Amino acid sequence: MKNRGLAAVVTAMAMVGMPAQAVAQICITRAEIAGMMGYAMPSVIEGVRNTCAAHLPGDAFLAGGAAAMIEGYRAVQAENWPVARAAFMKFGDRDGETDAAVMEQMPDELLQPLVEAMIPAMIEGEIKPGSCRDVDTLVASLAAMSPRQAGDFMAAILALTGDDKPGEKQRSPNVCAE
């Protein structure tokens, strides 16, 4: 499906380490989505760029403009980490594979690289070559926003698109009612 790649970019940072049944049972706040995005976006963009590089023209945003965007997000990663960490902890238990209590006890210097390594791997498995132009357009559009604005924008998208139909596989987290 063409929109699957776009959905992967939108939800990647909200789904790190999240089992399907946890997605349906746990909600994530808009502030947590924004914090996760502010923290995870450099890894998200790198994952998208790695996946799509061979499928985009040389003048694509991901080919040239993404480096500045990544640096802009890296500049705010530290301030976003506390909210992002709390949000990642909500989804830390993967069907018994990872003990959430152990993850909570992990020092940030161990947990952060783990989280950052998981994100590109998730994205690279979800984006199909036919979606790369649309994903490039989405990332370029986000680059025009501040990291905070982009986080708020993505939270609104998840709130609008997060309700899956009964019987469908849950694709995105539930956004908490505010």
C-alpha cells in the first residue's frame, strides 16, 4: 500500500518497542508524541534516507537538505529526552522479551543508543520504494517547521488517524483523550 511508508514515518517514534496488544491498551499523550519526535527524528530521517536514497533523484530533499534538518533536531534531543524516555517506558515490554522495570533502571547513556538503533531498523522494514517520493515530500515539509511544531503536527495526525477499524491490525498508538 502506498501510504504504508508515510504511516511508518509518522508512527515510528511512537511505536518503538511496542507489542500489538500494548498499542491497543496504552495511550500516548500529544506531548509524549512531540517529545519522542523531537528526540527520535534524527534516527527517523537517517532510516528514511538509507531506505530511499537509491529510489530518489539527486535533487530530492533527503539527498541534500536532510543533513541540516538532522542537525536541527540533534540540537533539541537532550531537552526532549525526559519526555521521550517516559513515553518509551510505556511501551518497553515486548511480549515478555524486555522487562520494562529493567529498562527503567537503565542509565540514559545505555538506553539512548538502544532506542536510536531500533528506529532506523523499524523504518527500513516498512518503507517501500514506491513511497519514497511521498516520504521525501513529507520530510521536506516537516523541515519547514520547528521541531516543536513538527511534533505537534505529527501528534495531531496520529490523533486523527490512530483509530483503526474493529478487526484491523492496530497500526498506531492510541492518542490519549485530552
